Amino acid sequence: MRRRDGVVRAVEPTARKVGQESISDVVMLAPADVGRSSLGARATLVQFSTAFCQPCRATRATLSHVAESLDGVEHVEIDAESNLELVRRLDVRRTPTTLVVDPAGRVVGRATGVPRPDDVRAALPN
């Protein structure tokens, strides 16, 4: 677990069979899901946190710094305890969890734990 902590992994759509058809499940987020009127022009960094989570504070600082240093990148922090429906839908199992969301709302990256700034930058869509 420690080796994977904070590593931003690409999120690939999962394929499943329904009857005779193969359907691709793409995880999507609407701006309203994260309390915004629009998503970032390049990406939105969505952080799930809880009130007494010490690593969440470090993650907030990292993601805020990345978002402030790059054009078109937004950072949104969501309280996991107050948004249980969204937490369940996105299969958030621990905090902090960070999702990298492209402008269309597709989740393209995911990290649990405190990500490194360079890993976050590398996971951003062009």
C-alpha cells in the first residue's frame, strides 16, 4: 500500500458485457457534482477529504499550488462525510482521494494519499 500511496494512476474505461453487446463504462462528473458551474478549461483536481485527516491538509496545499501555477486547472475540495452518495458512486474508499477530471467531465486520473506535484502535473490532460 505504501508503494502506491500518492501515485496518480490513469483511469481506463471498464468494458462489460450486457447481453450480446459490450459496453464501456466511463466515470463522469458534472460541474454540479463538484459544486461548480463549470469545470477547469484544462482539468479539475477533485479532492475528497474529511475534517480530521492530516494527509488531506498536505494534499490541499499540493493541489492548490499546482492549480495556481497552471492556466485552466481548478482545484475543488469535497467533504467526503457530507457527500456520501458521490463517494459511493465514485468508489472513494479513503481520504485523501484525488481525481483528475478533464474538461468534458471524464475522470482520467486517480490517487489515494498525498500526491507529489510532479505526478499531478504529469497526469493532467494536454
